[in-house]
Amino acid sequence: MTAPAVVAASRRTGEGDNTLIDPPEVRRIVLAQGIQFTREDSLKLYNDAVARNDAYETWYYRSILFPEGLVDRLPGLFAWELDGHHHALYLNLAQNVVYQIDLVEDKAAFRQALLTEGIAVIYNGHARYGRGPCFGPPGVFPGDDWENGSAPDTTGIFRMGYPFVGIPCHEIIGHGYHTTPLPATEPPPTREQCDPELRPHLGALQARRVSEMHADAMLVEHLADLFGVTPDSDERFWTFLAVEDQEHGREVHVVLYAGWENTPTAPADLGATDFACRMFCHFGCSTFQHNYHILRTWKGWKREGDDRLAYWQTDLAKPIGTNMFLSYLLTCPKRQDWQPWGDWAAYAVRQTNRELVAGGYGWRVI
Amino acid sequence: MTTHTVLPGECLASIAERYGFTNPRVIYDHPANEALRRARPDPNVLLAGDEVVIPDLKPRVVTGATEQRYHFVVDRQPTYLRLRLLNPDDTPRSGLPYRLEYQGQVYPGTTGADGSIVQEVPSWLPGALLTVTDGGREEQYRVALGYLDPVTDSGGLKQRLQNLGYYVEVPGVPEDVCLRHAIHAYQHANDLPPTGYPDTRLYGKLVKEYCS
């Protein structure tokens, strides 16, 4: 039994009463927004859309903002800001739960949330082709924040991927981050070591010099710098040709070291982080394919009854699903105080997927 | 006449007993306490620092013959601890076994059909420990008697919102933010403009719902 709750009451000599309602449970949710998905980034897009008088984009970008997008869905949400950090409280009387939602936007705070017992952690941002949640300051600047981080404690990837990923050259060049390609002096990775998106290309891996990776000499020079070699280096790396999008067409993809344990970002990686949180949602693109087995099987963070819940997205996704999911957690219509979390989360998953279907969106929460 | 400055935990009943009055209404209804009545329409809910004018005790002179038996009826108003236990959806928590403990005594009972617990208590009793058993789960409340402040005081506002399940101390969240959230949530749930700040409509609704 917990310590007695102290309640003030009046002595009554006539009419009147003291009404006492079972105190609600406080349930904390940390919403972690990744690089290019920070509140400031979304707010800028929203303000630009308003200035352009673009009704659809105004609606869209507002719907992904925290807390504004959530307030629009839940007018009872009480949002507040302290020292530049955004938070919200929401009381659901039917659930008898007070939700405390804290927005965090750096890797250290995200990791701290994962290490916090009994809370829910929702990551909303890029999946980085399966490498893991990634953090950076507002503004889309090229640099190492797209890989290991310019300030590794607070920015860059929290690695939780398969040991190897295949990344198109335009992505590395465009984001301009230093990275480590797999040298062809090493044996090609096994199927089990590869992210599912790399596996279909294993039979077509080719060893290429950096000078053979792009037709543009300036970009070869840039790529060489990012790989830590000279443009005319004779060193070869494992690569393959594939089409990621129409804009870039068929291009060289490079096999990069990724991983989840003993990575360059440790201790900010899955291997060095023993989750204490009760629920983890990885709401990036195709995270179910990229990261589910890493967390559940390789790391061994398995579901235990109604504890250690984890949710993912099935396909390329947009950030609009996150406020949806949050709103359904907060509005689940059954009493929830001190109850198991399974039904509560299942309700949010079900309702979010219904709304995604109704909106014609191509991914689901799983 | 003397003036008494209310201390934390005092109510009119405890003040009356201290000054030898059996009925606190004698003090409350005295013309010298008109300002107090206006400020504190509920005599059971005073604020520390309030001033109460204590009228002089008037000894009652009665005559009687020896060897006769006379009956004197004391105008005494008993003091109660009255609680109403509700579920978050406002349905009563009826038929629940409870134990009320104070002064080394245990007073067991069962909550009434309306979720009520009514126990006559000494007018000066500062507190009691309430243990309620619900579905095998025991919950305990340390009831601070006489410490409920007027609703217009920020402390009294918080106490009522807490007892009604709106105010919760959230770890890491400043107290004033928790209070503004509770006010906002209460206003939203009761079709009042959700400003997060108190006003007379909030006070009125809250006193009605809380019942004091």
C-alpha cells in the first residue's frame, strides 16, 4: 500500500460534505522529435504555408506540430513551456489518468527517457534507412548530425540497426556526413547481418573505388572526403546499383557499417542502453522491417505481459501519424488508472490505423 | 467581547468550544461578525488569519427550589466528519468497508448508498486516518480536519480540485502549472471557458460540486 494521500477537509456542523474522488494516476509520455522534425522545423513550414495561403499545407503542418496539432484534436490539453521546452498535461476523467507529455529533441534526453522506468517513449522522425533514431538542431544543415553526430552526446543517430545498410550516394553527399563504408578487402556481409532493404542486392555487390561511384568529379571529391580517402584512392568498397527514387535514377549505393552495439555512438546505442521504459514507439519509416528484430531478438527486449510494449511503422511514413496515436492513447474510453497497458495501447493502434486508412495513407502502426 | 484570529486547522466549531460556546452559530450570527459572514458564507470553512469576534458569555441565571429535579437542555451542535467517496465518473463508491482511526480508536463502517461516511468527531479533532477497502485494494487518506480553506483562496481552490481528482502533483512540473492545468481541466469538463485561471463561475461551480 502506498503512503496515505493527505486530503484537507472541513468539519461539518450542518449541511455540506467533503467530496473525495480516487486520485488519478500520472502517466508520462516522452515525445522525442528527430532531426528535421523538431518543433522549430515544423513551425517554420507551418508559418510558410500560412504566408503562402496554402490551406492544405497549413492544415498538414499544424497537425504535426506539438502541442498545437494535439490541442486541435484534444481541446482539453493544457500545453505549457518552460525554459524553451514544451510540455502538456491532459486529464482524462473516464480513464482517471493525468498524462504528462514532455517534448525532447536531443539524443541525450531521448536516451534518458529510454532509461526511465515506467514511461512511454515515442520517437517521431527519420529512420535513417534503419540505422536508428537521429537527432539534430533545427534547420536542415548538412553535416555529421545525420550520422554519428557533431556533438555525439546530443546529436546524430542512436544506433539500433542491423550491422550493415545500403545507402545511395546522393543521400551521403546531400547530407554531407562522414561515414564508414565496408572495404572490399572484407568479405561481403551475410544476409543475417544486413538490413532487409540491403538483402536483395547481396548477389549483385561490386567492389568500387570512390572515383567510380559518381560521374561528377566534384562530388567524387566530396564523397572521398566523407569516406576519409583521397579521390584517386585505389581502395575499393562494397557497392551495388539500384534506383531509390526517380529524381536520382539508377545510382551507386554504398554498404555502410551501421549496427546496434559497440558502435561509434556508444553509449547512445541500443547495445549500451538497457531500456527501462514500459513502451517504446519507433515512428520512423518502415521501422518494423528495420528495427523490430534488433530490439526484440538481438537485444532481447521482449514483451513481458503488458510490459515492454513496442510499436513500429510498416512503410514509408509521414509524421502525421504521431499526434494521431498520441490522441488515441489519451482518449481511450475505458478506465486506465493502475491498469495493464496492453488494451490501452492496442486501442490507440487500432484507431490510428483506422484514421490512416480513412486518410489514404500507406503505412500502418504495428 | 474579544477578537480571535483564526489559526490553521480551526473552524468555528473548534473556536466556539475553546471559548465555552456549545453552539457556534451564537458566534457566527452575532452582529459584530457581519463582515466575517459576508467573506465566509460557510462557517465551517475559515482561513487562517480571519478575525472572529467572540461575544461575551452570558451566564444564564435560573432559579429553582431545593429538593427538586430540573432538566436543562444544552443547545449543542455536534461536529461531524462528512465525506462522500465518488468514482471518477461521479458515481458513488457505495458499500465499501472502511476504518476511521483517530485518538487511538478505530471506527469501522461501510460507505452509504451515496458513498458517504459520517462520523461525529470532537470539534477540535485535527485529523483522522481513513482506510478504504475496494476490491481487495486498500487505499488510505490522512484527512486533515479543519484545514480546508475557502475556495477563493488559492490553497482552498487547490484542495478542492485535488479532492475532486483534478489537481495532481506531477513530478518535475511546477506547482503553479499543475494548478493551472487542474483549473483548465475542470473548466473544460464543466463547460466553462478554459482559461486556466479562476473566476467567480469556477468558484461557484466548485463549491456546489464539492459540497463545501
